[in-house]
Amino acid sequence: MSERAAPHPLAHPGVIGQVSHQRCVVCGQDNAHGLGMTFTLSDDRSVHSEVCCGAEFEGYADQLHGGVIAMLLDGAMTNCLFAHGRQAVTAELVVRYRHPVRPDRKLVVRAWIERSRPPFTSIAASLVQDGHTGATATAKFIDRD
């Protein structure tokens, strides 16, 4: 059974990110070249967001670059921490690529806390497109000073 972190009483998706991540390529609102993603906190305490990455994010023809996929998953996990009133940095990231992810199609990233023992937090994430799980990830985060 996984432990769910209790939400910070003032936690609101994106509030911390708006202060500490303005230029983030995933969620920053002050980055003209970024994706500007916004994340929603679900009743199950996970966060999710939809995005459509264009062909400029391809690796092989008609496939999103694996590094972009890892970036989206990492960004979702970071925003999950923000939604729970936490700021942390990625200490370890493991990505499993399961199905090709296409550019110019909507995809959904979702992240949730698996276990929290400050200063460490274990988080999982998934990326789904057209009903297929394109990738999953697990990560360990360490609280920022």
C-alpha cells in the first residue's frame, strides 16, 4: 500500500510554480519558447495536464523525442509536488517508453505521490495518448533548501 502525502492546506496547483518556475520550459508562463502547461489537482490528489507538442519536438520522424517525453513526465511530477505545497528537485528519474508518442496530437500527463519521507519523495507519472500509455516514470525528489 502506498502512502499518500497530506496536501498542504494552502496548496493550489501552480501557485508555487508561478513563483519559482516562471521560466520553466514545461510550466513557466514567462518562457516564450516553453509549453506553458497548467496542471489540475484531482480528487485523488494526483495532477494532470493536456498538451499537444508540435513536430519541432520530434526525434525520429513522426515520434516525439524521448527526452521531451522525459521532460513532460518530470514536469508533471514537479507540479504534483507544487500542488502539495512542496518544492523539490529531481534526484533520480527512470522512464519506461512503452508506445510511440506522436507529435500534433493531444496527450495527457498525470503524476501522483507514491511515498513521502522528507526530505525525500517518491513520485510516479504516466503519459497517455489516444488511449495508449506512451511512457511511465518513477522518480525520487529531494526537498530544496
